[in-house]
Amino acid sequence: MSWQTILAIGSGGFIGAVLRAYFNGLISHRLPHDLPFGTLGVNLVGSFIMGLLVAYFMYTTLFSLHAKSFLSTGILGALTTYSTFAIESFLLLEGGHIFLALANVSLNAFGTIFMAGGGFYIAKYFLK
């Protein structure tokens, strides 16, 4: 991996991590609940954007490898919060909130797949 690709991923990761903290806090503040809606929100939106980007990358040649790495691995890799999702799900289980833990896992797993597919097909529709 070239140093340019590493720099692209790292700088994108910085932006994605800041966006994750901001949006997670914003959503959690507006929707206070035992279910971590902030993490769910960034995972759903990030998955949708990933679907858009992957379709765009597949059907166009506008982006360089470095730009693709910056956007997908960098920004979206840091924006989506799978490790946060994992520990939040574990803590719900540990606290005896089995239904909330299962709801969190199901919504994140199926919701992000649905959103990624939705983003992909929307971009594909407009790019063809």
C-alpha cells in the first residue's frame, strides 16, 4: 500500500470519526433511550452512503484509487461504528436487557444491509 493511500485513509478516518462522534451525540441527545439509536443511525446512514459509493465506483471512472480509499475505507470506515455497536450490544446483554440487545443486533445487521442495498440500487438507477 502506498503512502498516498495510507494518507488518504488516515485523513478520511479523521473526518469520519469526528462525524461519528457528532452525529452519534446529536441523535442520542434527541432520542434518549436505552436502545443506542445514535450508533444505529450512523450505521444505517453510513451503510446507505457506502451502497451509493460502491455503485458509483462500479459505474463511473471519476474517482482515483486514493479518492475511493479516502471516502470508503477512511470516512465511512470511521463513521460506521461496528465496534461501538458490538460493545453496546454486549452491555445490553450484560445488563439483562435481552430484548433490547436482540433488537439492536437485528436492526443493525438487517438495517445496514437493507440501506447498503438501497443506496446501491438508487445510485445504479441514476447512473445507467
